[in-house]
Amino acid sequence: MVFASVVLLYGVVLPGGYLTWLWIAMVLWTVAVVGWVLSLRGRSWVVRSVLPVVSVLTMVVACSGVSGRALFRFHRSGLEQLAMSPYGASHGLYRFSAVWSHDGCTAYVTKDSGLSYFAGLTRCDAGVQPSPRMGDTAGDAVFEPLGDGWFAFAVPRSVSRPWGFNPFDVRANTAV
């Protein structure tokens, strides 16, 4: 159960989330629920309430995007170095499938994104705002300022926010 929670939270550390890790989290949660149901007999209500409480708290954190924002603050200095040399494809827990520059901004596109057409982080020069149609996109990007020229972005399928997890919007990314 704890492992399933960690996998789910890792799956949403970047805007757009990691599709593979979100699917693994769903399988682990299914196994945890089956194990919980099978172990209900003879257990006290305190023991029986652990899985529902942990699952609700995990989903609240995953849906809110808190884990992604916190991780960004923790990794910001390393990402600053990556922004100065846009040839790297990863840093820490962050995995990027593409890096490109467009009108004073450098975009880092999330690898294995499944909650949006594509998503990631953008670092813009001072005074530059990212364009909603940056690069070759499937639609207008939604940006959330993170401070000091950094933005989280997503070209959403159905939701209008870069961070967070909507379990009803998980599907394979066909536009790469």
C-alpha cells in the first residue's frame, strides 16, 4: 500500500504525469484493495480503516499537484543548470523526451506523458512570457508560473491545469 502510494506520487511529479508509472500505480492499488478485502475478516475497525485513509490522502495529494510543486522547488537548482545547457534529457526524477527553444523560452517536454497531449517545464528569459502555441502543439498550452522565469505547462486533453492527477483522463499519448 505504501509502495502504491509512492508510485502514484512519482507518477505525477511532472506536469502531465508519467503514464507508465500511473498505470503501475493503478495495478498496485488494485492488488492492495484485493488484499485488503481478503483480510477484512477478524480485523479491528482501526486496521480495516488504514487502506481507505491512506488511499484518500494519497489521491488528494496526487490530484492537487502538491507533490510536483514541492519536487520542483527541491530540484530547481539542478534544473537551472539544465536550462543553461539544454542538451540534457533528465535531472533527478525528471525525464524529458524533448528540449527546444522558442521565442526566448526553453521547453522541457515530459517523457511518457499521459494526462495531456504533452506537458513539461519552460524556462523563459527575463520579461518573456511563453506563447500558448509554442512549438508544434496539438492545442493551446496552459501555463502556471513557478517563479524566476519558470513555468509548468500542459497542452491538455480535457483539464485546464498543468499539475495534478485526474484518474478518468489517463490514456496513451498518441501525439508525440
